Amino acid sequence: MNHSESGNRKVTKQIKNAKDVEMRKTSSGYMIMASNGEQYLAHFSKACFHPLRRWLKKNTSIQNLKF
């Protein structure tokens, strides 16, 4: 079993539970697609959470991303 950071698991769970967001695994990370057509390529690391949170607030119904 590979090591995974608890922050990554919390964020992916919140994104998967959202109704207006789709998340697909790519070879270099995750492609997150909002229902308004916007896309975001995320490479989950400690530095990715704040830009991802900003993008999710702007384009989806997720307003509080907990990590």
C-alpha cells in the first residue's frame, strides 16, 4: 500500500461528493472539471491546496475546502 497524505484524501473525498464537479485521474495528477466548463489540473502536494481552493470557490458549489 502506498503512503498517502491525509490532506489529499480529505480533499479528494470532498470533490467526489460534490454534485457539480467531476474528477479524473491522469498520468500526472487529477483533472478537475466544473459544470460550467472550466478545468483545473491538480498535482496534489502541500502547495496545491490554496490555488485549488480558490478555483473551487470561483467555479463550483464547494465554498469551504477542508484539508
